[in-house]
Amino acid sequence: MIYTIYESATGKIVCVSNYKPDRVHAYLEEGQAAYEGEVDTSVFDRIVDGVPVAAVRTFNPQMLARTLRDLALQGSDWTQGADSPLSDAAKTAWRTYRQELRDFPTVVTSCQTETEVEALMPIKPRIT
């Protein structure tokens, strides 16, 4: 049987694991309790009054921008290599785009939604 172990005082989830029902309490440390069942820790961060409670996530536009930027930079690394098949003009356009990506997290500070952040994402040059 799968159990979710949590701190009794705070409800903070400690672990999710498989235990024999008659032995789960032997594994609890002082101040811990067991919830029968698996709790998805990507959604829930604590257990209150025996009920999983969803984690409160705040929107961070700069964190999203950094994630998008990092993926885009990684996907365009090939454009800057000495063995890149691009013309010098194309390499310059891609270099400019990559700088815009590096600056991107500073542009989105007032965004309130993912859509707003994505709308400000620099547009990659056409491959030439």
C-alpha cells in the first residue's frame, strides 16, 4: 500500500512510499503522520486535517522568460559555431536574436500571464 508521510504540525509532505499497512507506523518519526494513498507532490504540498492541499503557486514572469530563453538559446547554439553553414549576415542576425533572448527576462517584469510573456518573446531570424 502506498502512503504519504507528512509532518503533523505543518502538514508538509516528507515522502511518498510503499509500506505494509501493519508496519507503516514503525517508519514514522516523531511528529509525523501517514496518509493512506499516493499524493502527487507536483500538485499538493501539504496535508491538512487528513486532506491533501494544493500548493499555492505564484506566477513569476521572469522565471518563465528564463526557461523560454534557455531553451531558445540552446536550440540556436549551432548558429554561432565556426562550422555553421550560415552566411556572415545570417550569423549576425542570429547573434542579435540571441542577445535579445539574454535580455528577455528584464522585459517581462510587468507581465501577468504566460500569454503576455510569450507575446514578448524575441522572434528568431529566418534561416538563410
